[in-house]
Amino acid sequence: MGKRRRAVEHEPRGNSRKYAVIGAAAAVVIGAGVGAWAFTGGDEAADQADAVPTGPLTAAEVKSAATRFLDAWAAGEPAEAARRTDAPAAARAALEAYAKSAKTGPVEIRAGKRAKTKVPFSVTTTVTWEKTDKPWAYESELTVVRRAADGRPLVHWRPSVLHPDLAEGDKLVTGEAGTPPIRALDRDGGELTKEKYPSLGAVLDSLRERYGDKAGGSPGVELRIVRAEKSDAEKEAAKDSDDKPGAKSQDADDVPDKTLVTLTEGEEGTLHTTLSAKAQATAEKEVAERKKASVVALRPSTGEILAFANSKPEGFNVALQGSLAPGSTMKIVSASMLLEKDLAGIDKKHPCPKYSSYGGWKFQNVEKFKITGGTFRDSFGASCNTAFISQAKKLKDDDLTKQAQQVFGLGKDDWAIGVPTFDGAVPVQSDAPMAASLIGQGGVRANPLNMASVIATAKTGEFHQPYLVSPEVDGRSTAKAERKLSASAQSQLKALLTHTAVAGSGAEPMAGLGSDVGAKTGSAEVDNQKKPNGWFTAWRGDVAAAAVIQEGGRGGASAGPLVRAVLLGS
């Protein structure tokens, strides 16, 4: 996905260069291969000095290294520009391909205000295809480093220097687009655009890549980023990273190609989605007013996704692909398991002490509260951690994993919503981590899409895989759960969630939303983070929603109002 472009403070004069860029090589993969390069000659004092400079770079060194690189690039001298980097072979290949495969003309580069070792800069050029020319302007950034061998200041080469959205192995290509453009429509036939709904940007690119050839259009000519095809080993490494706390899940091939300049328009095809323009507008407005917020809304009866949004719409799509500990919202799954195993009953006495230990770890409730002589309804409504930890000794290591997969459809990596997602993770664990999983910590990972689906399943008793594009469009199979929640457990679980929304920890954000409601709060501790991530998931009628606010603190206070607004606006 695209990186947020940075604003540049332009210097008033004296640092603009405009030259013809000369490309002599065939289309080259950006950043591919780093070879040896012999540095000979040179006019830098560092080249002539006997002592190797060490220590932090000076402002003069940063400015000099950046200026020489940018001047050489603008002058159409890729070999000379590459010589000013710490990976000359890769830099030269990329700079030569910039003119050849991207079909760029003369380049003007203007440096911005230096920030320590980083130098932002703007690029202005023209992209040409046959008799059509289109201007292209963007902003990027470079970093200057000191080479250990001789102390020489050099530009640290990476593909994003050339363009901020480039990753290793990506290519800049101008030509006929691989897939036709699409006109994505909401559930009522209104057009969805990234300008009106910023959080849809990368998803609209994904929809085009996946459905462009099925929607009836024809391709145009574009300058676009063609993403690298990852090896099997790289794909496995990406999956392995999902098991790490706080990891952000995204399959290796999930980043779509990105259009940068359209030279000739293709004919758009039409693609209908399940999104609601009203719900999407509400979600976009609400996350824009908060930091690090993500939210999803869907229909429990069908799984249709009505809206999703992120505070940083050009960043990682946490709403659909995030991999975060869900905290106490996971107690929905854990409670369903305890109810089915007869380890809890809604109005049965249930322990909620200040502390409970298991596997060598001591667990406690928020603010160390306890409930004396209370029922499971009381414990669930107050989000008592120890009420769940105390039951760990009666469970097998894989009990929670089975419940999550077999009833709630989590963690099987088989959701097919129409665009890439992370489908949750509830790994088999033992000892203290197993107990921690019961309260949404340990190795459990989820995102707002997952938790909206969890509370939707709790409401209906049956898992409906969420989806954004109807399976009828491409004939794909959707994920199924092995079984429904037992009738008794579902009835009790639904009552527990309604109690939480009406009289428990979710009462404040759910006030006045009617009688057909349910909710669960959550907060998840994260290492090296001052405040926990705040979670909230709820339903109102046939709309379920879930939100996370990273570093938001208590879920009811932070994520609760966001979910409330989306429920009201859906």
C-alpha cells in the first residue's frame, strides 16, 4: 500500500536542476541485486584523507551528499548518481529503468528542508506514450549515511528514494494497463471513489486488479507500479510474521498494482459492492476525528460489509488486515466455550477474585476489582479477567482454538471477502499463554473485521463469512464454520452481551440505542506502549460493528463512541 507523501518546505532559490534523463537499459526491476562498485578518483576531502571520519554526519556532509546525488539524477547521469549511494548497482539499474520503462522525460528536482540526515525533495517530469504527454509530480525523501569502510557520506539506496510507493522488486511501467478500470458502486448504485471515501483507496485498487477483467471494461494506458512477485519463501516469511505480537498481516502478493498517471482512459467496467454510502461516510468522518482508529460495520444476518475506515487511509489497512491482540472482546468466544462446556451459566455463581494465577503468571482485573458472590452475568458484564483465568485449569490447550475455528470461523486463513484480509489467529498454547488467550492476550490476534464478525455470530448463533463483493460475481467459495453455537449457549451468550450493553461496561456508549443491542468492551496491553489498545464491538438490530483505537486506553471510553456513531449512521 502506498506510503503517505510528505510535504516539502522548498528552499527559496539555488537548488533546482532540470536536465534530460537518459535511459540506456531495458526495463529493470527496481532494487534488484546489489553488486560491487569500484570508487575511483573523486574530489571529496574524505577520499583524500588518511583518517577515516566517524561520528554523526554534519549538516554540510548531508547537504553535499544529497545535492551531488540529486544533481546527477536530474542531469541524466545515472552512473554518477549511483556512485553517490551505498548500493550503486541497484541504484544505477533503477535510475536507468526510470527513463526507459516509465518513459519519463526531463526531470526537475527541488530539495526541501533537511531534517538531520533526511532530505525531502520534489520531482517534476513528463510521462510520454506515443503522442500523449502527461505531467507527473511527486515528493520523496532520501537519507544520508556514513559508510563504515571509509567514512564517506552516501545516500542510503532503497527503491522508495526513486518513488515513495516503491518496494523491493517493484517496477515503474508505462503502457497498456494489465486490467481495465472499474466503476465501483455501493449497495444502492452510487459510485465509490477514493476522493470521496479515502479509506477505500487501496481496496479499490485491489478490486480493479481482481475484477477488472470480469466487469466489462477495456484497459487504458497508464504509468503504474507493477508489484514484485514474491517467492514461496518470502510468502512463508510473511505468514510467519503474523504470529508475532502486534504483527500486521498481509499476504506477500496482496499489495495491488498502483496507477500513478493515466495517459489514455480505458473503458470502465461496473462492479457492485455491499458497502453502504451512508455508513461509509459516517465511518470516514468518525475515524478522521481520532488518531489510530479503525472500524468495520457489517450485517449479522448475511455477512455483508457495510463500511470500513482507518484514521490513516493511505497507510496499512488495520480494519481488514490488522493483527492485534483483541483484549476482552475475545471473551465473547471464551464465554461461548465455557457455556457449552457447562463451566459457566449465565445466572450461576462464578468466581471473580482480585487475582488468579495459572502457569506461573499472576493475572488481575482492571483496577484490581473483585465481585463477591456474583454470577457469570455479573462477571461478564464487568469484564472480569479472573472469571476466565480461574477456568483455565479445566481446559485443554486446544479448546479455545477449536471453538474459534469451528464456531466463529477464525484463524483458518480461508475467508474470501473479495479483497485481502487477515482472518484472525487463535493458536494452540499451553500454560500461562493459554490462560492469557482466554482474555484476548497471549498469541490471539484479530482486527475490527474479525471482531465485528464474532459479535455477529454471537447474535445469530451462526457464522456468516463477511464479504465485500458477492460470490456470484466470480463464483468463489466462501468460508464455512463446522457447526453452529449450541442453542442454549447462544441464548445465554446473547443475553450476556445485551446485559453488557444495557447495564455493564458497554452501557454508556450504547445508551438509548434500543432493546435489540449487545456489546463487549476490551483493552489490550502492548509491550512498550504506555496505554493499551481500546476495543469495542456491538450490534444494533441487523448491524454489527467493531473498532480499535491503538493506544486509546479503556475500550468503552475510546472505541465505544466510535462504534456508537457508526451503528447510528448505518
